[in-house]
Amino acid sequence: MTELEKTGDLSVDDFLDPLERPELAPDIMAESAPFVAAPEIQEKLGYPGELVDNWQEKAIEKMGELAGKYRSFKVYLDSCVKCGACTDKCHYFLGSGDPKNMPVARQDLLRKVYRRNFTLAGKYLPWLVGAEDLTKDVLDDWYSYFHQCSQCRRCSVFCPYGIDTAEISMAAREIMDSVGKGQKYCNEIIGKVHDVGNNLGLNPKALKATLEDLEEDLEDETGLKIRLPLDEKGADIMLVTPSADFFAEPHIDGLLGYAKVFHQVGASWTISSYASEAGNFGLFIGSYENMREVSLRIRKAAQDLGVKRIIFGECGHAWRVAYSFLNTLAGPFDFLDQRYPVPQHICEYTHDLIEKGEIKFDKSKNDHIRLTYHDSCNVARASRMGDKPGGQFEIPRAILRAACNHFYDMAEDTIKEATFCCGGGGGLLTDDLMDIRKKGAQPRMRALKQVAEDHGVTHMAAICAICKTQFSKVMPDYGFDMDSIVSIHQMVSNAIILDGAKSDDEDEAVNVTVNEDAMPAADGAEA
Amino acid sequence: MPFERYSLDAFRGDPKKHPLIERGWERRQVITIIFALLFYSATAILLLGLAVRIRTYAKTPAPLKIPTTPAPTSKGGVVLRLLREVVLFKSLFKANKWIWLFGWVFHFALLIVLLRHLRYFTEPVWFWVAMMQDLAVYAGFAMVAGLIGLWVRRMVVPRVRYISAPSDHLMLVLIIGIGVSGLVMKYIMHTDIIALKAFFLGLMYFDWQPLPEDPVLLIHLGLVALLMIIFPFSKLLHAPGIFFSPTLNQVDNPREKRHLAEWAARLEASEGGGG
Ligand code: HEM
Ligand code: SF4
Ligand code: SF4
């Protein structure tokens, strides 16, 4: 019996196929919808406070505008042949059985209105092509089901035309925002970033205090003065990391890992209080303008601090925006050192150092952990690391393998480009969507269960702040311990050899106890 | 290849003197005119409709880099990626083996069947078109079989039935109808191929020739014209669409090369910030 087998409400039965197709359960998730943003929140982002009187007309107008501004939106609305290849690819469908969570059906909620208003057949023969007017019911469906899409792009991998439902969801949310029906969670957070600089609304003073506390912890642990510098002008590197890294578990352990890496190689680095957030929720609501405004903070911070490089911490969609869009939204970054990629991922940085032999590990420090790795969706399918396609899969694994002895991948059709979303991405990481979050996590939990059974895996590493929060919240429901989820740089932090660090017997002792508790049945032992 | 030639001028002169009339083929004349006009308009609608669509797709900006990764890092890589999708349906293969099998067989057979039809439009027939005639016979059956497979799936798999509108069924019925009527002419009720070829060459050179009056042929041609007409207004736009899909056709190089859409550049200029 492994500790992962404890049962819970939604617990995963033995060896259930993560890809098993559920029976159709029409409209079973129709009631799932997030809280609507209050007028103040909406207005701060430049949207109408509440649903405007002529919302139908305005929504159609916006739809037309977006079809003219985004080729993806236009081409995808026209091109789908309803082949059905994507129907069983969405984790929310697999977890809920609601057919409106099949990617093509989700698109169709919007496509039927597009056809009615923008195509010849839809105007004159709506019954023939399934075209429909935008009614209140349709709007409600939009609000429900476009907030049951985490914009993870799994469907786009399998669609013969690469149709990306995320693009449709983003457009739908932008249309809804523009008529005054926004989502509280995302829009409130974007407002906080505009005001304070991070998703949590953590002000510079609080941030400074937090970092100082962490420095003390580091000193207690290692006996070394490992720094977490804030707003230090003239540093070489500016680290932009999700604000969850400053206070949430297991995120903090990742942050400590970055600090140790920087310390060990003597890098000059700093965090910025002005750009104290890697996440960019402008992406989730499909708003170029909001995404740009958030990105410009990073540019300004880099200029004000006079840094030479920008490095991003572990976060999925943040890395998408950083890798794929930052140059577009806030570039060109010609004032930075062009010998390094702009921006760079902390994993690229650490991986380079490992390759060059500049950091070394004592892998045995992680022997109490048998690890697997969850490819975060936005890193896997919307970005890259290193200079070869697929580096986003290899580099994190290379780091993990360098830092621990026991690493096992989950089933091939559930990782890398076919990875699932954790269930909480795309602006869904809010308590009012807990039901769909848990259902969406099911395929990943089943895949994890398999490696736990097959290889005695005890922990899963993730590379995204949202994944980490989501998993620590939903794992107990599937019978896993909430701290079975770890940061990549937490594994680094555990095992990195720091010059001059105290070899700490107390820590050793703690490790051993953890060891015994957490060790699964030895390999090959019968249950 | 011997076939009767009638001059277009004959229609313009004294109608009673036109060879068609002299032989008392008045109904055939009407049918010929109807189908000639039908094919001219269908061709015009298909080509113009597609041209307008393609122009719109080409002119609509893709403001952000959104290739589905891992993606190629060079233009050549993108060409290969698109080729793999267009020729092999690679993503579909990853997704679902049945849809892939039926869909790929249908499309590949359709391609062969279409090429085979070139013999009605070329004189002398290009040698590679002549060479593939034998192979093409199987293609006709394969095409219909693939389509029936797709249609059965559409009816029996609950997920696919759920997402199907009447037009999705009818589109398959239409193409099956084209395929079956074609096979019927080939194996059961032969038509006058020589006259048919004369008709199409006549259309191409604006020198109309009579069309055989066979009902099966007329059904076949009527359905083909219908398909051509609805092409630019239906989901058949997937054929040009795939080449404009940003997730497939973008190069993965956002860090190396700044990508900026025109409207985004205007936004930047109006708001300041950026570089
Ligand atoms: C660039 C050329 C084309 C490509 C790459 C392409 C690709 C595809 C793919 C991948 C599918 C989905 C799988 C399937 O259901 O078969 C599909 C469906 C379909 N294609 Fe094409 N296609 C092309 C041209 C055409 C043309 C010229 C026609 C004209 C008749 C056509 C008719 C259809 C139909 C009717 C379907 C839907 C089948 C169904 O209902 O399941 N395609 N196409
Ligand atoms: S796989 Fe693509 S084309 Fe097929 S139904 Fe889904 S979105 Fe449409
Ligand atoms: S993007 Fe992800 S969450 Fe959205 S429909 Fe596709 S698979 Fe589902």
C-alpha cells in the first residue's frame, strides 16, 4: 500500500484509463459558472460595469471586429468539418461527460451565432447549418462553458487543422467583457496588477518583509547568506516570477531553489517590486490591451533597474506570454544583453549550469521521493525552452533527473504534447469553480495513480504556479497527499551542493523520518 | 479522338438551321443550355468565392505567435509540417484511427478520381492521366466506402452525432451521391463518354456541344455543380483554411524575431510605450 492509495470522495479506482470516454451527460455542468465581476472591477479595465441594454447588437459587433483582427478566430470558425477527432480530448469532458465540454461543441456555442450573423447559409437556412440567434440562454451557456475551458490547447494538437478552442474561448470572454459580463476572478486580479504590480496585491513593503523572512530561513537551513534581493539597481538579472512563489506551498520551495542556484554561481540578480508578477491574466480574457499593459510593467522595471537579462520563474501561462508574446507586446528588448535569449526560463538557466558542470547535486537528498512530472499545458503546447523544438519537455526532465535518483514518466499519451491541464488553468483557479476543477483533474489523477501503482511514485513535480495550487487543492479528493506536488526547483533546492554549506545532521535526521513515512512498498513488492 | 463539333455560331444564327434542331433534339438543346450555364456559373462561384475567402484569410492579421508547439523553427520546417498534415493527416492519425482511415481513404481517393476526370477536359489526354485510369477505378469504390464509413460514424457514435447539424449529414450524402452515380455510369448504365467530352471541351472553348440526355449523367453533373456552388460557403473551406491556420503555419521564433501586426503597431503608436 502506498500513501497515495488513501481513499477520498472522488478517489480513483485501480487502473482506470485516464483517457476513458465517459457516457454523454448533456448539460450536467450547465450550472457551473464563475461569479460575475462587479461594476467597479469591470470599469477599471475599461469594460461596461454590467450587461448593457443592447448587448446582443454589441456582442455581434464585437464578434465581427475580432474576426477582422484575429485570423485564428476567423479561419477556425469557418474551417471545422465536425469530424469529431477532438471530441474526447478535453479533460473537462473526460471528467464530466457534459458534451458541451467537447472542444468542437464548445466552439459551436459561438460558431452557431457566428453562422447566423456572418454566413450566407446561416442567414437564410439557419436550421440547415445549426445557426442560432444570440439569446439570453445562449449567453448563459457561453458564460458557463467558456469558463470550463482552461485554454490548454490539448484539442488543437489533435485537430487536423490545428483548431485551437482556446482562441475561441478567449474571443468569447472578450466579447462578454465588452458587453459587461466579465468574470470576477480574472478581472479582479488584472485590476490588482495594474494597481500594485502583482496578482495578490502584495505591496512592496510586504514583499520586502516576506523576502527577508525567507532569507532567514535559508540561512537557518544552510548556514549561508543566500539572498533574495529586491529592487537592486544594476543587477545583471531580473527575475520575474509568479507572486504565488512568495507565499504559497510548494511554490516557495521553488523560489528558494532559484535563489540557491543564483547564489551558488555568484549571479547578480534581483526581483522587482514593480513587476512582481510573472502571470498575465490578460491572456485568459483574450485582451491584447490588458496583456500588453501588464507586459509593459516588465519592460519598465527592466529599464529602471538597468538589468541585462530577464529570467522567468516557474509558471505555465506566464511562460507562454513571456516566450511567445513578450517581444511582440513590449519589445524590442534591444537594451538587454543580446547574448542571452529574451526572456529566458529559469529552467533554461539552471539546465545550462548543469550542462557546464557549474552546479552539482547530491541526488541522495531526494531519495525519499519517487518522482513523476506533469508537463504544464501552456509550457508544453504554447512555448519552448532551449533551441530545439521539444526542449520544453526535455529540459525540465533533465533537471529532475540530475537532481533525483527515482524518476518515472506517466503514460506517454498523457504527457508532453498530449499532457492534460491540471484542471485549474485559464482563469479557473477560483473556489466558485471547484466542481469543474476537480472533474478536470481526473484524467491527470488517473495517470498519476497508474505510475504510483507501477513504480511506487510518491510525488509529482510541476512547473506552474497554477498547477501547484490546483493540485495541492484537489489531490486530497483523489486520495493523494496534498504535498505530493512539488516544484522543479524544490527538487533542485533539496539536492544542490552549496559551497560552504553546513552539513546538517538535524536536517538529515528529519529527512530519514520523512523517508520512512513516505516510502512506498519497495519495487516489485506485492500489495 | 473523333467527336462531332458544332460551332457556337450555329446557336446565334437561324435556330432552325442548327444541327441539334435539324435532328429534332430540342429537349437535348434545352438541357445542354441549362447545364452549360449551370457549369459556367458554378465555376465562377467556386473560383470567385474561394478567391474572396482566401483574400480575407490572407489579409486578416495574426497578431500573436500561436503555433502549437513543439513547432518548427524555420520556414522549411513549417512547409514540412503542413505537408504532413495535408498529405498524411498526421494530427488526425494521432487523434483517432477510424476517422483517419475513413477520412484519408476518402480524400486520397477523391484526389485520384478528380485527376482521372482530367481526361474529359484534355485533348489529347495527358499521358499520366491516361496511365492512372486503371488505378482510378478502385479509387471510385474506395471513395464511396470511406464516405460511408464517415457517415456511419456520424450516425452511430454519440459524440459525433451530437455535434452534427443536418448540413453535416447532407454534405456526405451529396458526395456519396456523386460517387455512386459515377459508379453506376461506369458499371451499369453507360453513358456516351465521347459526347460528354465534346460537351466539356465545348464549354472550355466556348463552342457548345450537345450533352447526352442520360438521367444518371444529369444527376451526377447536377450534384457536382451543387458541390461547386456550396464549396465557398460551407465547411469545405477547410481545404484553403488549413493553410492559413496560425497554429500550424507559424514559425516558432518569437524570441528571435519580433512579430507585430499592423493594428497592434497602430495601438502602440497611439498609446506610447514599447520601443
Ligand atoms: C487541401 C485539401 C484538403 C485537406 C487537407 C482536407 C482534409 C480533411 C480532413 C483532415 C478532414 C477530417 C477527416 C474526415 O472527416 O475526413 C476532412 C473532412 C472532409 N473533407 Fe476534406 N480536405 C481537403 C479537401 C477537400 C475537398 C476538395 C473536399 C471536397 C469535396 C473535401 C471534403 C470533405 C468533407 C465533406 C469532409 C467531412 C467528412 C465528414 O463529414 O466526416 N475535402 N478533410
Ligand atoms: S478536430 Fe477540428 S475539425 Fe474536427 S471537429 Fe474538432 S475542431 Fe472540428
Ligand atoms: S483548450 Fe483545453 S480546456 Fe479548452 S476545449 Fe481545448 S482541451 Fe478543453
